[in-house]
Amino acid sequence: MANEKKLVEAITPINEDFAQWYTDIVKKAELVDYSSVKGFVILRPYGYAIWENVQHILDGMFKDTGHSNVYLPLLIPESLLQKEKDHVDGFAPEVAWVTHGGSEPLAERLCIRPTSETLFCEHYQHVIQSYRDLPKLYNQWCSVVRWEKTTRPFLRSREFLWQEGHTMHETREQAEFETQQMLGVYQALCEKHLMIPVVAGKKTDKEKFAGAEATYTIEAMMHDGKSLQSGTSHFFGDGFARAFEITFTARDNTLQYPFQTSWGLSTRIIGAIIMTHGDDNGLILPPAVAPIQVVVLPIAQHKPGVIEAAGALRDRLKAAGLRVTLDDSDQSPGWKFAQYEMKGVPLRVEIGPRDIENNSCVIARRDTGEKVTMSLDALEDSVRQQLDALAQNLYDRALANRVKRSRSCADYGALEQAVAEQAGFYQTGWCGDVACEETLKEKLEISSRCMPFAQERVSDHCVVCGKEAKHTVVWGKAY
RNA sequence: CGGGAUGUAGCGCAGUUUGGUAGCGCGCUUGCUUUGGGAGCAAGAUGCCGCAGGUUCGAAUCCUGUCAUCCCGACCA
């Protein structure tokens, strides 16, 4: 092929080998580098900047809902982790232990936090005395360690960055409200900012968090039809409070246990962004979190006036509040086009001698590849419109993929056929018995993703055993 | 944790069968010419051949171990 692209920067086609495509993207878009320890990755400036933007948006939403940030220790004494039985059973197999201080063995070994429920409980036990001390609405930004066997950048690493909210409430109802409210915050982050449509619902008992009474989740469908659990919110009832002896004096002067929630969202969300929006040319970033929203590229930049015009253009867009970069390096225009497409920059603005003469510029969209010539007079408005249209298109495309890959199956035969046809979401009736869940895992290699809040009656019968259906469940293969 | 594959220059790879001076392409540096879809010419620089043992006069190459990465399963954000 005479016009074949240079192989150096080429990425594996998305529909040829999705896993390899993903790996190519995270490396070539310079999001991460591997370290010498399995499962521990280096977040490079461009990848970390995406996380910072996610953090900024989410943190604002947490503050708006009355939460405060705190920081708790990295290490948890073994005895503290042991206090709640379900919790320790769930996490013990995958925690990392600190056994020595210098060369001296420790009297009690310490685990590196896999999550901080136990630490928050210990602290809450100290600071909660009265109903006047409630609610406690805390959040922390930190990293946690879980000794995973299989690791992949963003999707599953042994250390990952996240936020974990931990709250305590006077009543069951208030804690339940909080649990749902924070899931709603995650849903808004995904759908309004990251342009990722999600299915919100409740986890089955088999899939819920260790120690929780109920776990709620948002599930996003990736380009290949697999599901990614993108954020979870847990309702604990007063189980941990009882285990940790956290009590408060209620309004009626009785001693009560407070009700607790926790909720988390991690850098895994960056994996969701990649696998939802990306294409054969690389990453496509939603404008809300793109480190560079607009790249300005001068054409024939050595000709008089071009660099100056490009600089003026950048300054105008910056003044308009956009994250914009001017690339006046000596690379050829074609190289730069490909480079910024790889990195998923939403809009490219080209300006060359021809444009300067016409008081115009060329705006190219990353999602459609469309190029339009625009007058410089209304530059800011044009760019904003294009960014909004791009964001909407990302959402619409992702939703279309999910719709195309979603099936409602009334009986086992239909489910089996749907699974064989394409990866996706399969909605069925379910009796509520974990045995039926395990049957589907074994035979069809699918797991329950959630029982959607928007319950749609698919069948009166469980898809496996045929008994009365108590819930509608969305099944799928998950990352 | 099982099954498969791979570690050689920043990236992609050849060289390993049959042990004998470390190679190619791209990138990088410098200079000139270029610039609306991955530019051209010229001159340069870059290697503990993943790591540790062993065999040998001699190891990128043979043996043992180990670490890491990728893919596929089982487990998890």
C-alpha cells in the first residue's frame, strides 16, 4: 500500500483486537508508563491531568452536597480490619501487609488500606456522642492497594487512585437517602460530563460489597459490549456501628447506633472514557475532562504573520476560559494532526496564510473528522458550539451502542441465543436465588450487573428455574 | 492462580536453531530546505541483549531460577 501510515505510531484497529487496541491507546496517548512492580503504574502528566479534571468536577459536587474532605492513615492494624466479619472475609485475600519497621518485626502487622471503612469507624467512634454530631459527611481522596492477580492499566491495578466517601446518619432513612444521592452524583458525572450513559441499579447479594446491607452501582457499556462497574454506593445499615460500638445519644435520650454509607469512584473511570469513546485513530476525550480542549495548529508557520495570528487565536480562546494549546513545533502539519487525534483532543483549529487573508480559521472535530471554515469574528461562540455538539454526539453514539447491544430475554433459550449473538446487556426475570445466578455464570459466563431502578417487566418467570420472577436483572460480561 | 506468548537502543523488530567484535527501520541531535493529513537531504549520538546464578577459553545465543509485560480463563473498583 503506497499510502499506508507509518507503522511506528499505528494502533491496532478497534474491531480487530479490542484488548490490544486498549493497551496501545494507554501507552501511545502517553497516559501511563509501567513501573517495575506488577500492577503499579505511573500516571503520566496527560493521564493524571484527566484524573485532576474528574476530581475537580466531582469534588465540587461533593461540596455542593455538604461533604468535607479529610485524610486518614495508609495503614490499618490487623485487629481493626478484623472487627467486621463479612468485611474482613471479603478483603483479607487481597491485602498487602507491612510486617517490619526497619529491621524490627512489628508486634502487630499492618495492612495497607484496601478501603477505609474500618479506619473511619474507629474515628467516628471517637467523635460521635450525640445526635447533634450527626450527620458526618466525610470524603477522602487517596490511593488504596488490593493485591489483584490480573492487572491492566486503569481497569485493574494493585494501587489505584480514588475517592471514598464515608458518612454517618441519625436515621436509616437519611442514610438510605445519602446512598442514593451519591449514586446520583456519579450518574451525573458520567452522563453530563463524561458523556457515558449508565444503567443505575442495585447489586444482587452475590455482587454486593463485603459488609454492606445494599450496594448500588452504575454500569456503563464499553465499545465491545462488556460492562464496566463505574461507581458504587453502599448502605451499611448499622452493622459496622455495632461491630465498632459507635453509639450516640438520640433526641429521646436513648443510646442508638448510627447508620452508615460509603461510596467510591476510581481512576478506573478513565478506562471507561477510553473504552466508551475511543476509535481507530486513538483516544476521544469528552471536553469536560480533556486536558487540552482545543489545539491551535499554525500552517506554513514560517510565513510572516502566521505564528502571531495563531498566538492571538490561542489567547482569545484562553480568555474565553478554554484549555487551549498552541503547537508551533517544527513537526509537519500532518504529523500534528495525527498526534492530537491520538491524544483525543476534541477540537483542532488550523490557521494558515489562506485563513489570515480571509479572516477565518478551520475547525476540525475529533469525533466526526469534520472540518469547517469559520470566521474569526465569532471564534469563541463557534468553538463552544462545536465542543457542545461533540459532547452530545459522544453521548448519543455511546447510547446507540448500548441500545444496539441490549436484549430482553423472556426465557433461557432466548438468553442463550442473545449471548451467542453478541456481547452486551441481557435483561431477564430472576427469582432472587443465588443458585440461578451461579448457573448463568457457569453456563453462559455472564454475571448480574444490577437490578435497574427503572424496572421493566420482561417476564413473570426466572430465566433459569422458571419460578416466579421477583426482579428484572441486567446481565453481562464485566471488566 | 492456571494456560499460551514475549523481554535486544526511546519505539517496532532481526540476530538465538549451529556459542566467536551488537544489527535494521523509525524516532533523537545538528544544519539547510520544507509545512492545508504522518516532509526531504546530509552529518552524528544512543546497548549491563529484563535480572541472578550456572556450563564454557568465550554466552544475546545453551541450562536453572526469577521478575515484568501481553493475550485467554478463574477472582475483584
